[in-house]
Amino acid sequence: MSDKKISVCIVLEGSYPYITGGVSAWVQDLIQNLPEIDFKLFTISPEIDQPLRYELPENVVEHRDIVLNKNKKNRDLKKKQKKSLILAMVDFHKKLFSGSSNPIKSIMESYPEEYYPYRDSIKNNNAWQLLTDANRMNNPLYPFSDYFWAWQSAHYMMFTVLGAPAPEADIYHAVSTGYAGMAAMAAKIRHRKTLLLTEHGLYHKEREMEIRKTRMIHGYQRDMWTRMYTRISRICYDNSDRIISLFEENRQKQIALGAEESRTEVIPNGIDIPRFSVKHEKREGFHVGLVGRVVPIKDIKTFIITAKTVIDRIPESIFYCIGPTDEDPGYYEDCKLLVKSLKIEDKFLFTGRANVLEYYNFLDVLLLTSVREAQPLVILEAYCGMVPVVSTRVGNVAELLNFDERFLASSRDAEKLASSILYIHDHPEEMKKITAENFQRVKDRYDIKLLHSTYLKLYRKMAGRSEE
Amino acid sequence: MAGIGFELKKVVNRGGIFSISQVVFSGAIIVAGPWMISILNITFAQQFLNDFLAGNSEYLIETMVYSYALSLVIFGGFHYPFTRMLSDMIYEKKEKEAFVQTIFFSIIIGGVSFILCRFLLSFLEIPLERPGLYRFSAALFFSAVNVLWIMMLFVSVLKWFYKICLSYAAGAAATQIFIKVLPAETGMEWVILAFALGQIIIILLLLLFSQNEYPGGKERSLKPLFKYLKKYRIMFFIGLFYNAGLWIDKMIFWIFRGTSNGGTILPLYSAYDTTVYLANLAVIPGLIYFVTATETNFYILLKKFLFSLRSSIYRDITIKKYRLMNRAKKDLIDQSLIQAVLMIILILLSPVIAEQLIRSTTPLILNLSISAGFFYLIFLTCLNFHFYLEAYRDAAWVCFIFFGINLSTAIVTVAFPAIPPGAGYILACGISAVYSYYSLKKNIRFLDRKIFINAGAVD
């Protein structure tokens, strides 16, 4: 048995340790509860010197940050080597476009660290021809400069992450596909280690939703970006040794996109059951809480409108928005204005960062109005506190709510959400039974200790130390 | 010079013999003004002062020739980044600042060149009655020539071609007056001083015109100048190799075949020198066509191409790019045809010219020089277009090849006397013309790509 600790390099994009949220909390919890593992962080950030939102545990022994859009010193390669690499990339792209089988491994094996071939790729005749041909095929009627900048934007980031030198580790653990997945894949191939991929949501689906909403990207560019992210996810699946999703529906989607079924597995989220098992005490009034950041993805505005509907019916209701308000100040102001315009300021409270346990112990309903979620831990936390849940039907929520349509609504359906809340209000005896069942389900499937032990076993197996 | 070209184009478009004559005259001044005036001065000195100065004009000729040659070879490299700075400042409507930088640069170059020349002359024995005066006058002349190049860069960018003509005419007249006023008949030192003062008159007139037009520039530091010299240091090498390439064969012949006539200091090789100077004047018609047609057409089509990059589909960008390339080729051919016709005429007349005008040469050397001029014009045109495309590295290579071939063939010519002088120069001009043409084609072909790379400029 080796005395050396297993080292796991966690590769993240736009989350831990700079952004708070479900994924970041999950990572922090995993690191804290596996002290026998040395963790190294390899993060991808949009800007330099972002403040840390989490105190890094002691077993984080290294942290390397890749800043996109920052000029990097390019490694000097021999002309022949550069040409060979770029031709290999051109060939790879051609196969990608034609849908042929296309191992990226051979390219990555000859792709050195700290080499960023953006300029070299444009200078190369074959690569430029590929770019202009693709433009003619996909975008013949739009200005070439639009296409070029879109290509540049995507590929500059790609080259940055592929060329970034990763810390040495036994296992590379990417917490999404996308650029983090690509960086982890590059590190795995270069260092000849293993790659573990855990997807909380489906990266390419999330990006697709964002792309479709934004006004900055239009027409053919939407398809271009969407296709690119889908292809990146597929490449990550092809090169991952294990692919974890939080629930079965996502696992099926991974398989549908090309993930090899034998490599996929479901490891659901877990929570600290003793910690969240607070004694529920009925308080005067009817208390409905949403635990989450005040950001558009949580759709607090629908929460506010739902609150208005319920308050009109149940005047003693009080609504709590429990979570940080500083992540999107503009959106927070909009929400406050909405509360004011609906004249529910005395019944609707923004608590800011708070100890959620203090709220679980008296909430009558936990409401979730998110437009996008994976497997929200807040639902499991509420179950531990014997709080019933009403939610939009996103991610794995339906499974967590036992597919009970009485408590599920489509995104932005404030009316249905309100009627679900009213149902809970009107059926207290039935809700006691349901919350007890929910709590049992949490104990059976979503214990955090199970999560930690599963990942520890997985790390040991992937590092070739199963006997430990 | 595209700006001046557009002005001349407008005049041509008026039609009529008078307009064409005006363009020919103005064009000649613009394209070859300083060089032409210098040649005329030297020719005048050689032909007419000889009797006046009892056969001692060689000192003047040497002083002038070496001054022009060394001013370009030593300091010519600086002219290019300096011109770039002027163009940028004038584009940004900062003419006053440009003028201030011109003054600063002139002071530096004038001072350095005076000190350098005076220092070098101190090692030479001057067999004249007043060697100290000679050294001073020669250094002053050298310094004035250098400052005049710089002033010309400024006024050329501003398109003041009538003011340039006026200043040069005044300078020439002033030279003659100074010769009369100073005791020139007592020694060449005074004649050289008169020429130096004539150059200074030109400088003062150009300064006066500039000061009237752009008084009160606030920039008081040399930072802009040094910034450009650093940023565009590749342009220094273009200037260095180009000017060295033009003069290196002559210098080699001065050293190995030159003679110091009449006990003078610095050798010249008059069999070749004068031939080349006058043969270079023969490219003026081609240069006028270049300024009025070739360059202006290139500029217009280049601008259209650059605009297309912003908002056109790729097919249109490609069309405009190849339109630029094809038009450049067509204009180059037309320009070369005009020059070829003149070249043939001069070659046919070369025995007469050699016998009557340039007595020290032979028809063969003259023919070689005239033919070299044909290729030189192509080389110069293609080199000029490299600047439009900001292909400075390739331009530097083109000039280096020009310099390298001219240097090596000059050495070979000296080693093998059967090879006539000028053979190496025509080879240098010919190969440089071909290389620069293909370099230009390559740069145009990759122009869209290069612009997108540099615009992205993230690494």
C-alpha cells in the first residue's frame, strides 16, 4: 500500500472557489470530508484576482487559475512541429464536421503545455481554408468578420485551456464538460492519468439555453455555438474514464449524446442529515421560503408573483427569500421594485445570507421557482426539516418530488405554484404523511456520508489503490 | 505620396496639354525634387564652375557626392519611422505636434551629423589653403543636407509641392549669390560654404512656411519620436538597406577604382558616378506615372478592400482583394511600358549622350545604368506598396537582398575588370524587382488574414 496520498485535481469553470452556489458548495463539502485525499484546484476564470468566496480546506495543496483573455507567453515550437500539430487539428475538425470517428488523444499527445496556437492556426493555409470553407458553408450571407470573431472567441478560449499547464495529480476530476472538461482531458492525456467527470447539470444544454436567450448572438451564430458546446461535451465523454451524473434522467441524456454506458454512473447529491434534521415548530401564520441566490436563474420574480397570489388568499402568509442578494445587484433592485409595486413589502422579506436551519425549523413550505437546476440540495434539506416542497419542474426536481404533479409546475407558472402552496395549506394532515415519506427517502438515498464514501472508493479505484 | 498623387490626378483629369505639362513639371519636382536639384547642382558645378574655379571643382563634387551618399546611408534608416510618425500625427490632425517633432529631429540629426563629419574630416589631410574652413564648410554642408532630408519629409507629407519648388529655387539662387559675395575665387572652401548656406536658406524657408502654417505646437518632449523609433525599428533597417543598396556599388568603386583628382581628398569614380546619377533622372517619367496613377489606384482599391473586411461576405472580400492585386499588376505593366519606351530611346541615343554629355562614361555603362533604372522603378513601386500593406518585415528582406546583391556583384566587378560597372547594379535591381513583386503578391494574397490576426491581437 502506497504511503503517498492520492491527489485529485478538481477542474472547474466559473464556480468554486470564486462563485457561491450548489456546485461550489458540493465541491467544498467533498474536499472537507475527504481529508485523506490531497486536492489541487485547476480553475478557469474570466478575470484575474477574483476574491475567494470559500476558505480553502487544508487538504487543498495547490491552486492554479487559468485566466481567459489574458495574454500568455507562447512556447517556442519548431516550425515543423507547429505545422504538424495544426494540420492534425484541421484534420480533426474535418472529421468532426463529417461525423466520423475522431480520437483527439493523438493530437493532445503532441500538443505541449504553454503552447497557444491561435495565431499559428490563422497563419496556416489549411486552417484558414477550413475556416473560410466553414464560413461559406454555414454563413454565406453574413459578414465574414462576424463569423471570424465568433470563431476567434470560441477557439481562443479553447486554445487557452488546452495549453494551460495543469497541476500534476493522480486523477483529474472535472465538474462539468465545457472548457473545464477539455482542460481536464488535456491534463489526463498529457500526464497519462485518469479522468473523472461529474456533471451536475448538462453543460451543453445550459449553454444552449443561455445562447437562445441572449440578444448578442443571433441567427447562424446560435447554431454554431450550440453545436460547438455539444461537440465539446461529446469529446469529454469520449475521453472520460468515469462519467457521473446526479440522476438517471441526465445519465440517459449523456448516453444519448455518446457517453459509453458502461462508464456512466449515478451518484446523487447528499446532505448532512443530522445537521439538517431540525425540529419543526409550527409558528403563527403561514410561512413560505425560497432558499437561493437572488439571481435570474432562480426566477425570484415568479416567486414574488406567486407570493402575491397566495397572500391575497391567505393574508397571514409571509414569504422569505433566503439567500445572498449581492450577486446580481441589478436583478435584486428589480425584485425589490416588483415587491413594492405589488404592495407586499410587509409580507415579503429578503433575508440576505442567513442560516437556513433557522428557517427550516418553522417554514410551512419550501418553494423553488428556478428555471434551471440539477439536483437542488435545498429540497433534500427541507425534507430533513420535514418541510414540504413545491417547485418548478427542472432538472431532477420531479424525481425528488416523487413525480407528484400536485407540487410541480412548469417554469414561470406562478398560478400553478400558488395553487400547490394553497393545497399544502389546505391539507395539513396529508402533508405530515408526505413529509415523513420524503424524509425517509433522503435517509435511504441522499445521505452525504454515502456520497463521500462512494467518491472515496471511486478515487481509490481510479488511482489504482482499491486495496486501501 | 498618395496625397500628392490625388492632387496631381485632379489636374490631369482637367485635360488639355497645359494640365498635363503642369503635372509633368510638378510631378518631377515632387518625385525627384531633392535628388534632381542635387544632381543639377552637381552638374552645374561640374560643367560651369570648372572654368571659374580654375579646375578645382572636384572638391565641391566630392563634398557634395559624399555628403548625399553618407547622409542617406548613415541616417536614411531613421527617415522611415520618422515619416510613419509624421503620417500618423497628420492623420490625427496634429500637424503642430508633427512640426515640433520635425524641429527636434532636425536639431538632433543636424547636430550629430555636423559633429560626426567634423570628427571624420579631422583625420583627413586637406590639401587646401584653409583646411579648417573646408572642414567647417563640409561639415555644415553635410549637416544641412541631413536636415533638409528631414524637412522634406515633413513638407512632402503636407503636399506643399509649390512651396518646395519655391524654396529650392530660392536656395539655388542664394547659392549663386553667396558664391559672388564670398571670396570664392580664392578657394573651394568658400564655394562649399556658399552651397552649405544655400541649403540652409532652403531649410529656413521651409521652416518659415511651416511655422506660419502651424505655430505653437505644445509637445515639448521627444517621447513620440522615441516611441516610433522603437516601435518601428524594422523600418530603420528598411531605410538602411535600401540606401546602402543604392550607394554600396558606387562606394566600392570609389575605394577600388576611384581617383582623387587634382590632389583632392576623397576618391570618386566619375566613369560610373555621373552616369548613374543622370540615368536615375531618366526614371522620372515612370515615377510621375507611379505617383499619379499606380499609387492612387492602389490606394483607392486598398481602401475599398479594407472597408469590405468590416461588413462584407467572404466572397466579396476575396473579389476586392484580387481586384487590388490585378490592378496593381496592370498599373505596374503600364508604368513599366512607359519607362521601357523611354529606356529604349535613351539606349538608342546613348552614344551621343556619352560623347556629348557625360564625357567620362561609355555607351555600355550608360546603357546598363539606364536599363537598371527600368528595374529599379519596378522595385521601388513594389517596395512602396509594401508600406501600404505594413509588410515591413518583407520590405526589409527585399531591401536586404537589394543591398546584398549590389554589394557582392560590385566586389565581383572589382575583382574581374572585364565586367563593366553597372552590371552588378542592373542584376541587383532586376532580382530585387522580381522578388519584391512576388513578395507584394504574397502579401496581398494574405492581407485579409494578416489584418484579422492583428486585429485579434490577443497573444
